Amino acid sequence: MIRVAVAGALGRMGTEVIRAVTSAEDLDAVAGVDVREGEQQGVPVTADLRQAIAQGRPEVMVDFTVADAAFTNAMTALELGVRPVIGTTGMSPAQLEQIRRRAEETRTGAFVAPNFAIGAVLMGHFARISSRYFESAEIIELHHDQKIDAPSGTAVKMAQDMAAAHAREFASNVPEKETLSGGRGAQWQGVRLHSVRLPGLVAHHEVIFGAQGQTLTIRHDSTDRTSFMPGVLIAVREVVRLDRLVIGLDNLLGLST
């Protein structure tokens, strides 16, 4: 049995993680951490991560909180020999680098992913392949209105991976004029990124490639937070085998090339 603590245990994602871990035969939810204390599906929840680790003795900590809290939690977990699995987006490159160094120093596995839905990971894989053959591309991401960061971590990573696969900047319609500032969205190496935030949405990503006389659209929709749980469980099982930081579920599924 792999003993698991969940940070953000009283939130919507934390609730689903505890339910998924509890339902798995080889995993055991032993502690929860949240800004509020209480109980989640029989799992005790405390506001003190060190206390939760001391009492629950987890091997893995799953974190769906906010960026700064996730960073602090990861550094504390690694210090105490607990392997973090982080689904929180919005951490800075400097924060990720510090996590990487701490994992390397302690020879403790750590895992970060912007998206745990298998379909979204496959979408990113297909987008990387397509980037070799198209000169123009744009990304639209749509999320619920409580999401803090924009563009989404998934969209940013997808744009970065697409640019790397394309090996040069994508073409865009230059010159162009924005009649309202921000009308063309954010940009990464010629890829435009557009963010939608509305109640009723969960997580949706669409990549549109364009070429003469044709377009190619790749889209993934998460209509329920349970869509992320199979990927979370894969990461929990695999992180115990690691001795370093790994970023992206594609690297656990053999889709990194």
C-alpha cells in the first residue's frame, strides 16, 4: 500500500483525489491538509503539513492548492522524505527549479503536471506531431470562472512544446492592429493563446493549425473533475520509483518524443 496525503483536501479537486485514492486497492489516504481543519471522507484534515506528515506517515503528497502554497508544500515534503505530486499550476520557473534542486539533493521523486487527463496529454502529443507540418497555429483554452491563472498551464506547456517541435517561430498575421488591447491574446513563439473563463465550464483546450486551403483542429474536453483521477493515480504509483523531478504526464506514458 502506498500511503498518500492530500493538500487542498477540502477543495473540489482534493475531494476527488481522496475519493480516487480510497477506491484504489493499492493506495491508502492517510492525511489531509487544508487552510481549514476537519475531515474528508474519513480522512483527518489539518492546517499543518508537518503535523499531517508526522501523524499520517505518507510516502506521497498530492497537491491541488494554489501556486505559492504548492511550492512551499513541495519543499517541506521533500525535506521530510515525502514525494510530491503537484497538479497546481502557476508556479514560476524559479520555483520549479528550486523543487528540482531539492529533489536532486534529497534523491526523492517529485512530479508536476499541468493536466492529468489522459486525453489532454494525448492532445499535446498530437499537437507536437502536427507542429512539424504546419506554419501557423493558435490555442484556445476555456475554464471555469474560479481559475486564477491565464493562460492555463496546459495551454502554456502545449505552446512551448509545439514551438520546440516546430524548431522556429510560427508564422502570424503581421502587420496586425488590435482595436482593443489584448484582442489577439498572449503569444509564445508565434503561437497565439486565448483564455475563456465562464461558469459551467471545467477544462477545455483546442489547438487550431492553419495552412493553405485547410485547417486542423485538435480538441479535448474535461466535463468532470473525475477525468483527472486516472492520471493522478498513475503519478502516485510512479513517483515512488523516481529520484528526481519529472514534469508532464507524457513522460510517464512514453509520449515525450
